[in-house]
Amino acid sequence: MNENHQNLVETMFPSDGSGIKPYEWMISPTRQRQWIDDKGIFLWLAFFFSEIGAGLYFMSLFYSFRPGIVVGWLITLVLGGIIHMLYLGNPKRAWRMIMRPGTSELSRGIWIIGVFAALGFLQIIIPGGFNMLFNFIMGILCLLIISHGFATMNVIRALPAWSSTIVLPLSIISGVWVGHQLLQLMFALSGNAAVVSGMEVWAATFFLIYFLCIVLYAFGTWHMSGVAKVSIQKMLEGDLKRVTLIGTGVLAVVLPLIFTLIMWGGSTHGFLIFLRLASVLAGDLAIRYLIMKTAVYNPLI
């Protein structure tokens, strides 16, 4: 054995026993890394932007607000699409994913986004695009895009924290809640005080449902199994504890609750809406990061 090999062995398997143990994934819960570490961080961001863009588009349909669907369409396709491509890697091979819509959730998502891109463009440019049929079709497509990221994760049964039944409801209300806040800020900037005030009732409702889904996810995952419980425990350890307390506790829950109570009854203020939106965006990003970062595989033995 030459010196280089000797150094490699000593690095991988030091005498104190702290080195690589290839068998550990068979007997212990092992954290998934492909979807959040290194290039996987792009997938976290791609899912986030695609879903909040679709959420903004979805909410704008109820108000026939063309600027809202334009911005939502652009966020979903430009921000979400470009970041998604950064994750996919080699485009010469990535295109093959679209060939399996019958068996791959990821492939179905690509097809749905493609249809959304085409029909959304038509709704934007057609003067009478806000008709009941068009709105219904685009609304369904938006909900499918909002749930696409977590739906792709939900089918991976080897990761109990992702296969929870509350994952999909949490993703849908997350996209709708953040999209609603983006739309409310757009109306506030346009000076439409009456609409902004009327939206506050829905803001309180969506926030309550969002908060309940967070609680149900944490409670359900904790009691699902011993392996799933490990994911919640990891959220409360090390550096992730700070993300959980500040990101989820303060930014996603406490600050939005305070701003919502201040504006209770429709006494809205543009700056408070902006602060609540900033808090909600950061908090929702933190929650998605924690769910992806702490997922652990069921051991084989």
C-alpha cells in the first residue's frame, strides 16, 4: 500500500472510530441528501417559487386581476423553471423525464407546467380570458402545480416524514396563503383600499388553516413511527433548532399572527401587509427547508 492509499484509509477510517461506516444506513435512520444538499438546494427553491407563483395566479383568478396572473405566470415559469433546470443537470438526459407521465410524478409535473404555460399565456393575451371555464381549468392547474413538489416527495414511502397524509394539504394551503399575501400587497400598491380591506378576512382564515396544518404535520409525524419521530427530533437539534425556532416559530407563525391581529376587522395598512408578506415568505421557506432537510430513510434491518 503506497502512501496515498494509506492516507486515504486513515482519513476514512480513523482509529477513534469516527470514520465512514457503510453499514449504518441498513440499521439506523439515515438522512436523505440528494434533494437538499449541494445542487439539491435548487430543488428546494424551484418548488418554492413554482408553488407561490401558482398560488398568486390562483388567487388572482377570483378577482379577475390580470397583473396578478401575469406576475404569477412569470414567477412559476421563469424563476421556478430556471432554478429547476439548474437542478436537473445534463439537459441531454433530463428531457427523458417527460416520457413517463404514467409512472413518474416528476414527469406529470413537467407536463402540467407545460399546459399551464400555454393556457396561461392565452388567458393573459385574450381580452375575455376570465370566463368561468377558463378560470376553472387554470385553477385546477394551479392547484396541481402548488402540490407538485410535495406530491413528488409524498410518493417516496422510504421517507416517513414525506409520506405523511398532511404533507399535501400543507403544501396546498402554503401556496394559497403565500399567493394571497402577494396579491394583497399588489392591490395595496395599486391603491385599491376596499379590496385590500375585504381580503383581510381571507388572510385570517388562510393563516389559521396554515397554522393548523403545521401543527398537524408535526404532531402526526411525531406519532407516525419511530423513524418519522427522528425527523422532528432533528428539527430541534444543532443548527436546525435555530431554523425551527426563528423560521417556523417567529417568522411563519408569531409575526404573521401579530400583524393579522393588528389588522383584525379590515383596518389594513400597506406597510404592515408588506411586513407580513416578508415574514410569511421567509417562514414558508424555512418550513420547506426543514421538511426536506430532516427526512430520514427507514433502515433495512
